[in-house]
Amino acid sequence: MIDRRQSLALMGSALGWALAARAGAAPALAKGEPFSWEWLQTYAKSLATGKPRPLPKPVPGAQAIDYDAVNRIQYRADRTIGADDGYGMRLFPLSRYANSPVQLFVVTKGVARHVDHEGALFEIVAGEGPAPRPLDGVAGLRLINKGGVGDWLAFLGASYFRSAGALDQYGLSARGLAIDTGIDGREEFPQFTAFWVAREAPGSITIYALLEGPSVVGAYRFVNRDKRPQAVLQDVSCELFFRKDVERLGVAPLTSMFWYDEGNRPQAIDWRPEIHDSDCLLIHNGAGERICRPLGNPPRATINSFTDTSPKGFGLLQRDRDFDHYQDDGVFYHKRPSLWIEPKGDWGAGAVSLYEIPTQREVDDNIVAFWTPAAPVKAGSSLTFDYRLRWIAGEPDADPLARVVDRWTGIAGRPGHDPIPNARRLVVDFQGASLKGLDRNSGVRAVVGVDRGKVITADAYPVVGATNRWRLIIDSSTEKQPVNLRATLEIGDRAITETLIQQFY
């Protein structure tokens, strides 16, 4: 489980900027060396096949810079790297949440120049307690909005990165790679140890990164474009060189937080009605099926895999955008971005994996989703992947299938009667154009199945007073847990809704 205070610190330090007059100067740049994407790939391969070098160690003194202290250390606005056009770059200070320094280079016309890391790049703002002392070195980078207020993209800690997305609010994170996630005591967190930042095309900025870990070395290229209010786009290419066998490789991993929503009300011990960065895993699989798997907060760490071949896309979505469902006017959960992964090329056989960890607080990142190739990953092998990340506020496409818009769980049985023992009720609402004009005489049928126990009752009907909205009510036995329930609405043999997969613990 990842402590989200690193992310919360990022959010705090990213707000409230005002671009100062350019009285100062950008950081000093060292003598240049030739750089290219091909060079980085070759360099990564040489590191993987040569004698392993130690990863950067935590900087002494970083542990003392806690959440409050790091939010008082701000990069000097007058030392912003680049123009004030939405692609200017500022740097993050070292702290206990990101305590290993990264190397940073600016690339111009194929020449990379190292950015000197020094405490003088930062200033201390007013606050309570003794003033913290900025350390030499930087922990990561961020791209600043035009006008200098806030940022829209940040790389900070291990291989984590995130975007404020279409609604200008940070939430879930992405990672460069996941290694053995969900295997007790085995997970590795490879690090981006160096970045090369280049302006190679109008309207975008390219960030190259070197990934290093005990099991892998990788070369990454991120072509970043700010297309708000529609989306923030990142086209990612990576080449991975493996030093060791990897039992569970996680490609294009996403990390989020889910505590509770209307579907697991007994866990709602906070006054706010819902608390989560994401509420569902959405999969568009290679067979053309659309799967919605609501996120959960299980009693024990749980991993589920959705086998697939040539996936069309997957992601963690925040579908519920109603402020009244959260009542949070501090961190605005209703504005958290959704993140959608679109593979480029054929990724072959594998599975979308979902790892859920129990939590009782909102500072834990307890949700991870990623693609796992079916073929074993062996030492000495290499893999390449290309994909697009879309940080969005809505759906990834305009698919005509009705989607899951609400979901509740509770006791099974008729209201006013004794509940059915060892059973649960699931109520799910679908809404979309595919339901337009349909009524009880249209031949709509509920197709429901469970992997354990049995379906007791299942009834689907149009919701009175709602537009293109149907409700499905299911009672199923849950004596043997966990139970995976699968449900969709069909006419004939044609699906008219996405497929819901609900897990009862």
C-alpha cells in the first residue's frame, strides 16, 4: 500500500503559484552531450547487461522534511525553465516522500545539458515552526500552466507521474512499470533516475526517462500534450531490458484510492458520503465486450485478472461527478481525473489485473490496475510497448452501449419481509442511448451468472421518470465467498449494456 501523502504534498506545492518577473535566471546548464531516443535505448540496454550499479540513495536530511515542511519549500518562479506557454518546467524539492535525487537534462537540437541541482533554486514561504532548509538536489519535475498558476503534469517519486487532467484536479497516478505487485514481500518499485526534457514539436513537450531497478532497466519516451478542457494526452513508448525473471509484470500501471461509495455503505465511517479517486475499472477487451468492474475495499488484499487478447483499452474511471455525492469542498473528489490506456499495436495474450488492498483512510493508494503479458518474462529478454494515456473527465469514447451509472448493495429479499439468509442484493442502473424507447414489452432480458452459489432472482425494468434508464435487481447467494456476479441486459443475443462484474466479499 502506498502512502498518498507524497501525492498530497505534490498537490499542495502545485497550487497558488504566481509567475514572477524574470529577474532571475534559469538553473545553470553544464556542457552539452549528444542525445537521442536511440541513444537512450542503447544506454538502457548497456546498463541491463553490464554490472548492476547502485540506485540513488536517500539524501541525508530528507526524512526531516515532512508534509508541512515540503509545502513551504517552493521552486522560485523566476527560475522557471522554458517559456511561459504552458510548457515551462519547475522542479520538486527532496523530502521524506521523495527522498532520492534524479538527474535532469534539457535537450536542444539533439544536445543534452545537465541542470545543476542546488538549494538556491527554492525559496521558503511563511508558515508555522522552524523554516525548513532546502537540500541540494531535486526529486522530480512539473509542467506549469500558462500564467504560472498551478501545473498540469508532474513526475515525482519512484516511477510515478500524474496529470491534473481535464478538470484541473490531481487524483490517481500512473507508473512507468509494476514488478510483482500483489506478491507478498516481492514487489519492486523501479525508479526513474534521470529525465531528458525536449521541445521537439509545436504544442507538445517530450520527456525521456531512464528506469532502473533490481530486475529491469528501461528507456521511456513521453510525448505530452495539454488539450484541456478535453484531455491531457501522453503518447508513451518504452523498451524494457530484464536482468531477472519477473513473475508478474505490470505494464501501464495505474494507482488510485478507493475507500467507500454507495455500494459499500457499512465502510462509510467518515461523515462524507463517498471517498474515492476512482470508482470503476473499465475494460474494452479484444472480443468487443465492454466490462465495468466497480472498485471495492475488500477485507483482505485481493487480485483479480481479466484474461484477454489484443485489448482495445482499459482504465480507472471516476464516473460519479455529482458534488452532492461527496460533499467535499476541500479536495474535490468529483473532479478527480479518469485515466484511460489505449494500446498501440497488438499486445497479444495476457490479462488486465486489478489489485485491491483494504483501507480505512483516504491517504492510502490501495488500488492498482495494469496489463500482464501471458508469456513468462525471463532474464536477458526485452519487451517494447507503445500506448496512449488520456486523462479525461468523461467516457473514453461514445460507445452506444448503456453504461453503469449507479449501484447499490444490501440485504436480499422482498422489502418488509425477513431477509434471505446467506444472500445479497445488487441494484444497478444502466443508462444510455441503446435503451431509448424500450419498455417491458421490448424483449429486454437480464443475463446474470455467478461463479459460486446461485442467482435467486433477477428482474430488469425501465426506471419511471428517467430517460433511457433501466434498473436491474439481483438477489444471489453469497454463502461461499468471494462471489463474482456478472450481469448485462440483452435483446435476443445482442448486448445493449456494458457487462457489470460485481464482487461480493
